[in-house]
Amino acid sequence: MKNLVLILTAAATIALSQTAAWQGTAGRVAPLRIALVKQPFIPNGTSVGPTTMASGGIQGELSKLGASVRVNEISLTKEQEPEYGGWKRLGYALAHLGRTVAANEREGYFNVGLLGTCPSMPGMVAGLQHSGPTNAPIRIGMLWLDAHPDFNTPETTRSGWLGGMPVAVATGRCLTGMRLDANLNPPLADEQVVMGGVRLTDPLEQELLLPAMNSRSCSE
């Protein structure tokens, strides 16, 4: 938790420095706005992790930096709650996540996702993709910093773990239904994704990564 607070504090500091630079050139003060977006849904239920992260000192540290902090929590509708199938429920949650992220962006908030699971990423990306002045998708890029590329598909995975698939989902390689539930459409093109720090890959996952790397679509 301490490391997470330090990471978010560093991110906020960078944002504050950008704000100061903007103030110097424009002569106006742009207050720093941070949205902590809690997404607790995981493939087999919910996680207390997002709430634990939000209440673990992050808000206090951001307030010390002069930030205005908003906290959002993702939930399902009454109609969606009875739905069965963890992956389907997660897809519904990602749609709400995306809409929340897009609304925050339009209101000038910097989104920080407090996510219960790595497969929440397509919802974050979808929200940024649809955060323009209209609902039309805008072109965005993704920097993926992780020891794991999370580039597996149901055909390449050894474990069957959804947590190893979110980048493959976001780039349209698998689980189209979940991606469309999240409203990530179109999928990210390979050249819009850059990977850093990747060092732990499965054998068949490497076979998916190598063509992308050779075409300069991503890098380690």
C-alpha cells in the first residue's frame, strides 16, 4: 500500500508541475483534479482491494498536494445484478467503468483506476477512447508496464486465467463479447501499444508477441 501511495503521489506531482507550467504561460490557475475510480468486480465475484487502496492514505496524500479528489465506485444495475457468469458480469462492470472514466475526463479529472483485477484495463481504455467532445472514439495509445505482457488468449493460455489476457482483449485478439460489453470499439491497433518491463511470458504467448514486435507494434 505504501508503494501505491508513493506512485500516485509521484503521478500527482507530475500533474501539478504541468499545471504550474500551464499557469505560467496562460496566467491562470488550473486546479488539479484526481478521480479515484474503484472497480471491485473480478471474474469470480468482487474484491475489497479497490476500497482498501482508496482508504489507505491515498486521498490524504493527494489532498496535501492541493488536489481535488473525487471517488467513484462501479456497480451493476438492478437488472444486471441477477446475471450469472463471472466474465459476463465483469463485462457489464467494465461498461460502467468506461462511462465513468469518460465523464471524469470531460470534467477535467485525471483518472486513477483502483482495479480489482487486471482484466479491468479494457474498461479504462474504453473510457479514454470515448472521452472526446462527442461519443465518437478518439485515437489513444497505451503504455503497458508489467512483468507479464498479459497477451494470452484462451487458445494460448496454460492456466486459463483471464488475468493473463487483458492486452489481447484490448487489441481484439480474443473475447470479443467482453471487449464490446466494455465498449472498447474499435480495438487498439498493435502500433498503439508499447510494452515495458516484460520478462515473464508463456511459450505460446511469445509466438503472439514476436510478430507484433517485429512489426514495431510494441517493444519490451
